[in-house]
Amino acid sequence: MIKRVHLGQGKAEEILNLPNLIEIQLNSYEKFLQLERLKNNKPLLNEGLESVFRDVFSSKL
């Protein structure tokens, strides 16, 4: 026979503050699109999907 041990259910005394998940998502998307560089008329960085697009769709003259 297996003996069950009840450890109890503690009460959460501390409430955690959650980050603003929408703001995190929007900031991530803006970084992904490189919006800041576009607004300042700077060339896009060759990283992430930008790098993939440049490799796949590069003009081969």
C-alpha cells in the first residue's frame, strides 16, 4: 500500500507584476521590420529575414 503525503497548498503572499506583453510584442515587431532605420532613411541591416530575402531575391546580373 502506498502512503500519500499531503504537502498542503500554500497561499501566494507575493503578487508578481507582469510585463506589458503587448508593448513587448510591438517593440519586437518594430525591431523585426527595422522601422527606426526606415524612418531615418538608413539602410536596412543585413540580418534575420532581411538577410534571407537578400540571398533569395538577389538580382543576378
